[in-house]
Amino acid sequence: MVPKGKLLIIGGAEERKGQHPSEELQVNERFDILKKLLPKGHEDGRVELITSASSAAEEVADMYRQTFKQLGYGNFGFMNPVSKDEAQEQGLCDRIQKADTVFLTGGDQLRLSTILAGTALWDLVKQRYERDKGFMIAGTSAGAMALSEIMIIGGGMSEALIGADIQTASGLSFLHNCIIDTHFIKRGRFSRLAHAILLNTANLGIGLGEDAALLITQGRLATCVGSGMVVVIDEEKISNTNISDAQSGSPVYVADLKVHLLVEGCKLNLADKELFFPKIT
């Protein structure tokens, strides 16, 4: 089934709003991405932000209140279910039914998926994504990582790619055949995403820079937006690697790993890996 809704996966860092004056410009630049939470001309649409991934949900909510005010968004609310029981509540489901966009904020992706997966609230989000044209699910940082079928939950932080040094888990399964990593450039996460792809070879690696996002329609057609970069890692043409033999703590080598660097306007078909590039003007 081809979903009628849209996905917006964002590289993260919006939580910096208001923390330091020198970072204010970075956040303002990122407004170009956040403006895509609602269609142009429909800024009065309803956005429901789910802050369950964060252990400081009220601070996150305060930051987004400030940011959305600057964006001109006035019709939004916050949900913070902290258990599956809370995510079953009818009142929250009623709000999801009226939303134009559901936005997952950052924090801990395993916490987020554990709370939401299999609940009435998340089942309704899935139904709306599949059937309602224009409905959007957006996620930033951990909220973006959780939207794939397989998500990284830890490890892989050394410069080298080290055997048995990564942990993955089931995500919320909106995106298939790809694994998402965020804060990708700034936090040096190339090796851990490459590792995840080597262990899950049917998947593309999607590394989102902090000033970058992918806007995805039909569940597979992705357009790069924002001023940053998206790194795509494809293992399809690998000619040699010791990933299957490397012991815990041993270095891993790879030959002929394919990497693409995408910027605003580049397009990627997640299903067949076909790339399209903007015309030079």
C-alpha cells in the first residue's frame, strides 16, 4: 500500500533554541525546515508534538513554544505519554485525529519506540499516514531515527569501525530498507552508520546533518531540504569486508562502500536507490 501521507526526517539540533546567543542564527536558518511541518498558506493547521523521547519534556516544550511563535504557528499542543497505558488514552487519540502534523521531538529513540509501539495512539498515527493525503509525521534527532524499521540505539562511537560495537533495535517501521542516523556530520557518526548497514545489508544508510532533512512522499520518494548535507551509504557494491569474522573489539575493513552526498534539491528513490540532482542555474 502506497501511503498518502508524508514524512519529514530532520537531522536535529533545534533543541539549541535559546540556549546560547551565538546559536540563534543556526536555529533561524533551520526555520526553512520547520516551515515544512505545515503546507504554505496553512500555518493555522494543527501540530501535535510528542515529547516522550525526552527526560526533560517541559524544557523541550518551552523551546518549541518560542520557536513556533517565531514561525507564526499558533495552533499546536504537546503530548508526553510516558507509558504504554498513557499512550492508549482516548483523549490523546482524539487529538491525533484532528492533527495535520505529528512531530516527534528528540531524546532517546529506544524510550520513544518502547512507549509508542503497539498503542492505540500510534496505531491511529499509522492509519492516518496511510489514508490521509497531506497528513505528516515529522521527527527530529531521536524522533527521526525511530521512524525506520531498524534503528541504532547505541555504540559505534569510536573513529574506527570495531566488531560487535553497535546496538540496534526495532523502530516504528514507517520507513523500510533504510537506517537513519542524525547529528551525522557534527558528531562523527559515519562509522556507526556504516557498521549498521554492514550488519543489515538490505538497507540504505541515511545520515542527516543538523541543517538537513528528507521530505518523503509515497513512502519512498525523498527530497533533500535545508542548508546542510545528507550522506547516503550503500553497501550493494562492496567487494570485500571482514565484518562476518571480526571479533569483538577488532577493527573492520570494507572495500568499495558507495557513498552519496546530497544537498538541497537532490532527490532519492529509497526503493530503487535512483538519484536525481537539481539543474544547475
